[in-house]
Amino acid sequence: MRVLIVHAHAEAKSFNAALTEQAIATLTSEGHEVRVSDLYQMRFDPISDRRNFTTVRDADFLKQQWEEDYATEHDGFTPELQAEIEKVEWCDVLIFQFPLWWFGLPAILKGWVDRVFAFKRVYGRGRLYENAAFAGKRALVSLTTGGIGTMYTATGLHGEMEKVLFPIHHGMLAFTGFTVLPPFLSYAVAHGSEADRAEQLRAWDARLRALETTEPLQWAPRFAEIDEAGQDRLPRFLVQGTFTAEPTGIERLKAQGIVQAAQLSEDRRQGWLTVRAADAEAARESVRTLPFLTEPCPVAVRMV
Ligand SMILES: Cc1cc2nc3c(=O)[nH]c(=O)nc-3n(C[C@H](O)[C@H](O)[C@H](O)COP(=O)(O)OP(=O)(O)OC[C@H]3O[C@@H](n4cnc5c(N)ncnc54)[C@H](O)[C@@H]3O)c2cc1C
């Protein structure tokens, strides 16, 4: 496979740099081709304006997406940008390596996305999500944090990491066509021991070796499933029931976009699931693999 790592850390001795070095070593040893855009080393310019283009569609009024459209048609991206776009087009897998800054991408990497994921060349005019240019490619974010993992949970101070990453996962990567793999999270790297960090590098090595077989994240609805107002054509049902055992399959159903939300009682025996399905029977059927107590299971299904 061809892998592009976009690396966003200014310090060559940082843990982010160690993660990128590990990725290069692991992927190369697995026989993959690896290219790295080391944004600080390249002094990548994150500002998106007329300097993106060698062409001009409208000299009086800068409308970024119109200029991107025009540049796509007239081979008008500046060489620095053209090179980055071609690297993404070249790769099968895109990896973002960065420290979490203000719950998001460092500006240099956000600027890279702003400039490289150009209208018309990559997305737009009916080409969104699974129809966009990068469909068929995989993407994976590997990030480090200052905060500890328990802070990034539903009851934690910062809220769920899944929600923090949604703008990147869904709004940038899935939006432009990528199949998104679960993130690789290195929490509180500066606070742990050398041994913790060495273990984390080993875990990264293992994740990278499983790149081709890792189950991707999924979101519903897909672009093909919406109506003219951009709404999901499928309704939601509240499914309520009692479990005989720990309902471990819920996370998988969530990842598949079938269960949209789940609430469990403290003893994890009562469940209230919001299920996306065509009708009540389909909703019931789609959660049948869970260990519900009653037959027919689950107890109550109603549209919400
Ligand atoms: C502007 C800004 C905004 C921020 N916003 C957030 C936020 O929203 N949420 C949040 O949680 N955090 C936030 N942070 C904190 C930031 O995410 C962390 O500081 C960062 O993720 C730490 O990663 P690093 O690579 O810089 O660590 P470093 O400090 O570079 O490295 C950590 C340790 O790893 C060691 N190390 C390096 N290489 C290796 C190796 N090969 N093996 C073992 N150890 C090694 C280093 O020597 C160092 O001791 C923010 C920071 C800034 C500056």
C-alpha cells in the first residue's frame, strides 16, 4: 500500500515525531511505500487565499471555492499545493499525526486541509462523502493529548473523544470520501513514564500492522440515503428491553450506524436504544443479536 503521513509537530524529539518514526519503520518493514509531509519542516503555509492559485477567475472578489473550481479546470494550483494534492491522490492510506490543540488540529494541519481539500478537485457539485474524490482510500488519525483518557469520556471533564474528533473524522475525512479507521490515541504522553511511552509505540506498531484488516468507523445516513433536505430517509425507533447478560454487541451496532444512541441502567440489564431502521420490525430485527430476555424481543419498539 501507499501511505501518506501528514506530520504536524515542530519538535524533532517530540513524542509525535517518535510516533511518525515508528510508523515509517513499521510500514516500510511491512513492504508499504511511505511518504511524509512534515509540515513544519516544509514550512507549509496554512493561509488559504489567492496564493493557492496561479489562475484568477475573479480579480475583484475572492470567493475561495469558485477559484478552486476554476483552478481545477485550468491547472491553476500553485506548485506547493499541487504537490500536496497529488500526494493525497497517490496514497491508499492517509495518516494525520498531531498533538491535539484546542480540541482540534494544530493550525498548520488545519490550514493544510483548508488548502489541499479543494472544491471541485476533491468534493462538491454532488460529490460528497462516498461520492467525493478520495473514495476507496483509508484515513487514520494518530494524536497525542495533554489530558488523560478518563477526561475524554461521556462523564469526563472534556466529553467523549469521539465527539471531539467528529469534525475531523466526519467533516474533513469522510466528507472527502475516505473510509475512516478508529483513531490511535496517545493520552497524556508527557505525564507517563518512559516505559508507558515505549508500550504506546509498540501498540502503534501493532495498529499499523493491522491497517488492512481494521474495521472502519461508520456514520449514518450515507450521502445516498438522504432526501432533498439532506435528511436521513430512515426513521428512528426507541427500542426498550431487558438483557440476560452484558449487552457487549452494542458498540459494534453503534459502529455500524444501526444503534444511534444507547442508554443502559446501572446494572446494564435494562436498555433503551435509538435504532435507525426502515420500520419497527426491522428495528427489532437489527438488534436481535443482543441478549434480550423476552421473546419476541425486545419488549417495546416505538418511533421517535
Ligand atoms: C496550543 C495548545 C493547545 C493544546 N490543546 C490541548 C487540548 O485541547 N487538549 C489536550 O488534551 N491537550 C492540549 N494540549 C496539550 C498537547 O496536546 C500535548 O502537549 C501534546 O499532545 C503532547 O505531545 P508531544 O509530542 O508534544 O509530547 P512531548 O512533550 O514532545 O513528548 C512527551 C515525552 O515523550 C518523550 N519521548 C519522545 N520520544 C520518545 C520515544 N521515542 N520514546 C519514549 N519517550 C519519548 C519526550 O522526551 C517527552 O518527555 C495543547 C497544547 C498546546 C500547545
